[in-house]
Amino acid sequence: MNDTNLYIVLATAGLAGLAMIVTAGLAGWRGWLQLKSREFERNHDMPYPPAASAASRIEMADLKERIRKLEAIAAGVDL
């Protein structure tokens, strides 16, 4: 009889713990969706994206050139 009660108590406690974890996860998921919705609305309201500075464009071009060189090395092309 004691074993049966022990199993019932353990199963109930496990289900209660699982319900708490699922509830917390659902609250986090809803918060994340709300955050992304706000980000989308904020970005959607801007008519034009912010202009990139000249330094960031130069840095991006440098990174692209490095990637091309690495791809050529990986492909065995002699530069």
C-alpha cells in the first residue's frame, strides 16, 4: 500500500513540476514574440535604413576580399 501511495505522490509531483516548467517556457515564448513584434514595428516605421558610415563600408569590402582569398585557397586556386 505504501508503494502505491509513493508512486502516486511522485507522479503528481512530477506532473506539477512539468506544468511549472511548461508555464514558464510559455511565458518566455510570449515575451520573445512580443519583443520581436516591437522590433518589427520599430524597423517598419523607419522609411530608410540608417546609412552606413564610410569606415564600415571599407571594413565590409575588406572582409569580403579576405573571404574571396580564403575561398580561393580552399579551392586550390593560386593567387
